[in-house]
Amino acid sequence: MTDIQLEPSWLAQLEDQFELLYMQDLKAFLASEKSQGKVLYPPANLWFNALNSTPFAQVRVVMLGQDPYHGPDQAHGLCFSVPSGVDIPPSLRNIYKELKSDLAIAPASQGCLEKWAHQGVLLLNATLTVEARQAGSHQNQGWEEFTDRIVERLNAERENLVFVLWGTYAQKKGANIDRDKHLVLAAPHPSPLSSYRGFFGSKPFSQINNYLSAAGIDPIDWQLED
């Protein structure tokens, strides 16, 4: 991973992690996967796209996902997001439905969430790589510990963040967030399998903006298209 470029404010927070054994083991695992000719998503230059798109001091909202998409051309390092021109995944379609219900913002015609990331929405997956067509294939190799450190640093060093925890996995990962310093929004996952158990109607987007505004922080413009 020494050839990976990491945004300076995040490098200052996380540089120590790259020297630890778990990250050395993760680096060896990824190198082995590549040496076997396996296709990994997203491309290596996008592994840290979430961090590079949203510098540490600019984070206002943290959305926690689980794994990158494992289909061709889908993953680009931002959870729930796909590059423009790629079919919108079912969970993101449901996120758009809730956005329309909550703030009357019409669903976007594409699935790229970079506009949110550039406004301070950290779109962080727990695991930052996956083997093509093998869901969850890079779990328990070290990425989760690395992304735990990200959540811990934000929790400890920032105030008045909003952590969005959709589904039991994200809720477990965010279990230690200080609710006195930050707002934690927990709801079922937007997947079609669980969205009707309470994701729809949870109004996360208005809750985020109301909290930020009350704290004197600029709200997020959730509109993706003009």
C-alpha cells in the first residue's frame, strides 16, 4: 500500500496504522490475491476514495456501509455509490425513495454520490476491497480494524457529527460512538430485504440537516442533480 496516496489530513490521523502488523498482513493478503490473477474491486487507486474525497476536518456526516459492490464497474470507493452511467443498485434506489419522501427531492437518474462526499459526507465501507463476484470475500483480513480506527478518531477528535448506521452491521460498528458529542441515527438497512422494517419513514436527511443547523453547521445539499 506504499504506493497509495492518502489525503494529508487523513494520513496524519492514520499513518501509524500502516506500520502495524494487521496492516502488514492485509497488504500481504492483497498482494497474494493479485498474484493469483484475481480481480479486485474497486481499483487500487480508489481504495481510499472515501477518505480522499472528504478530508478529516470537513467531515459532517458519516455513513457506514459494509463491503464494496462486487460486480463489474460498480465499486469506486464510496459506500452505496456507483459511478455515473452504472445501473443504480437496489439499496440506493431505496435511499432515493426515502430522500424524496423526506425532503421532496426527486430521485437522481444516476448513482454517483460524489457531490455528497465533497460536502462532508464520509461514505465509508467497513471493508475497502472485494474479489470480483465474491461478496464479503475480503472480510476479516484487516480492513475492519483500519476502518474502526477511522470511526474512533472521528468520535474522539470531532464534535457534532452525524453517524448514520443502517442495518445491524453498521450499528455494531458504531456501538461506541459518544452520543453526548454526536448524533447517531440508526435504522434498518435500505436493502429491499429490510427497508420496509423501518428504513422507509425514518427521515434521516431532514434529521441530519436539522441537527447540523442547530449546531451552527451548514446543512447538506442532498440534491444530486440540478
